[in-house]
Amino acid sequence: MKKFAALFLVLTFIVACVAACKKNPTPNPDITVNTTSTEATTTAGGTGTTGNQGAETTETTPAETTTTVERHKEVKDGDFLYRILKDDDGKYYAAAVINWSGNGEALVIPSTYTYKDTTYDVIRIGSNSNARIGQSIHNIKELTIPASVKTISSGAFLGALKLEKINFAEGLEAIGEMTFWCCGSLKELTLPSTLKEIGANAFQGCTSIESIIVPSSVTTIGKGAFSGCSSLKTVTLPEAFRAQESEIFNGSPNVQITYVG
């Protein structure tokens, strides 16, 4: 009888907890966006008036919206949405491009962004949330990445079906998982000698790539990084990856690999 009484109390407690959660749900910090206070907002026309009639002052400002998201700040300026990043001490130190809404066929990532008289290096592309940097990437045929960028986040250019050429500058260190997944038109690219990491499935399904040289600087290649690259014929790869050959190039049947180092 005591066991049944104890079980009844436990079930009652669980039901009460569930009801409380539904009534006062705890927000998920990973998906809470724009719930913090808006720091500054200016309208997209770029001009505004202040003062009373007869004492009018016209001020020109960029079309942007600034909000605080978690520890960082986001600014929409032109076709780009930037995130101004904070270091562990709470100081702004660099910028990331997390969205692009342009409509051209060539996308050039800026190397710097100036906000409130301070210029920040653009060190990252993407939001670190496995998300594309916008629907407009479907239109681009050529992508240029400056030397300031150290990381391209997971999924940033996923499914950019028309992308044919990538211009990597020396300086890039990491390409995230599925970053260029199924970019079926991609054919021209040279990986920089500064590259250290290629994420899993980073170039999976890039069916037009015929040749690739993986520089000796690379120390990590994720599973399936070049899987399904059906046109891939020649690859130069550091000796350290010989044992991973089958998982890196799974589904790329015609590839011939030359190992170096």
C-alpha cells in the first residue's frame, strides 16, 4: 500500500511540473532572436528631420537596423546583414556576414565593416547555426572570399546550384559541414594553403568538380567531404588521410588520388 501511495505522489508531482512548464515556458536561448531591446533603428530612406517647425534639421543616416542578439549585435546595411562579435571580455572585436539579400550573379564578401566609426575585420561567413546566408545565393555564379575570413560556417552556401567559381584568398582556415553541399555547377576552386579543416559533407554532391588539391596545411577532413562528386578525376591529398580515403570520397567512383607528404 505504501508503494502505491509513493507512486501516486510521484505521478502527481510530474503532472504538476508539466502543467507549470506549459504555463510559463522557458525560452530556448538558441532560438531567441530579437527578444532583447532594440538599440537603434533608422528607416530605409536614409533621411529624417528633427526639431520644431522653423528650426528643422535634416540628418542623413544609413539604412540599417541594429538589435542585440545574445552577446552580439546585428546590423542590416545594404544587401548584407552583419553580426558584430564580442570577445570573452565583452568587447566588440570583429564582424561576420550572416545574410545576403542581393540579386546579382557575383557575390564579393567585404573584408571589413565600419559601424559607428569603428572598422571591424569580417572574419566569418554564416551564423554558426547550419543555415544558408540567404535565399539569394541561388542566383550567384561566382563567389569571392577575402583574406580576412577565417571560417565559413556550416551550410552557408548549401544548395547554391548555379555557383560555378569560388575565389578563395589566403587566410581561410575552416570550411564547415555541408558548406557547399550540392553546388552542382561548381567547377573552379583552389583551396588556400592556410586551410586547416574541411567539414563533413562540405563539398558533397558537387558533381562538376573534376580536380582538387588539398593543401598540406589541412589536418582534419570530415566524413563524406567529397562524396558524390561524380566528375572528380584527380585529387592531391596529404598522406595522413590515406586511411580515410573511402569515407572522404564515397560515391566518387572515378577519382585517382596522389598522396604527398
